[in-house]
Amino acid sequence: MRNLTPCLLSLSLLLVACENQSPSDSAPVEKKVTGDDVKKEVGEAIDTAKDFTAQKKDEYAKQINKKLADLNVKIEEMQAKGAKLKDDAKAKWDEKMKDLEAKRAELNEKLEQVKDSSADAWAGLKKDIESAWDNLKKSFDDAEEQISESV
């Protein structure tokens, strides 16, 4: 995002500076470009970039929320199986579930931060969300493997 604004500014200046000239019988009319014209074009480009970023951020959040909802269903099914465990297997299972719940809470916290994040903060937050998702998925896979071995 840090590079996007200068790129958009350069592109806007280039577009404003370049004029598509077509051959005509009359003398060419030169259009003067003012500082206000450039400010307007740059402002529009920045607004477009912000809108695009917001749209992508919302799409990504919806995608992760959908994956989380699907995983939550699997977790509930797995918890039903884990409730039947006894003794040492139950104690290990409870530890796995605590870890899983902590990872799920961490991901939910990151998803909440998306709602209030700026375009600049979005790039870093996306990496955090991906990391939190990977951690949750690994924890789930570990718990699923344990329940398969124990039941």
C-alpha cells in the first residue's frame, strides 16, 4: 500500500500530461493543466484505491469467516466424540481443546480488528490473520488425529 499511492500519483500525472492527439484540419488547441486539475485527478485515484482496498478487505474477511464457520461445525462434531473419552485420554483431549479454543479466540480477535483497520494496517493484519488461521488449522488437525487414535 505504501507503494500504491506514489504509483497512482505518478500514473495520474502521466495521464494528465499525455494527451491523445488526433489529426485535424484546425490548429491544435492546447489545454492548460492546472495544479487543481492534478489535485483532482490524484484525489480521485486515491479514493478509487481506498475503495478497492476496502472491497478486497471485506471479501477476504468474508472468506475467512466462512472457513471458520465450516471449521466450527467440525470442531463441534469432534467435541461430541471427545466427550466420550475417559481417564488419561480425556485429560490429553481437554488440553488439545484448550489450545484449539485459544487459537480460535485469537483468530476471532484478528477478524474483529479487520472491521476497524485502515488500508495501511490491512496488509499487516492480513498476514496476522493468515498466521492465526494456520495455527488454528494445525491445532484442529492435531486434535482430530488424537481423537481418531483414542476412539
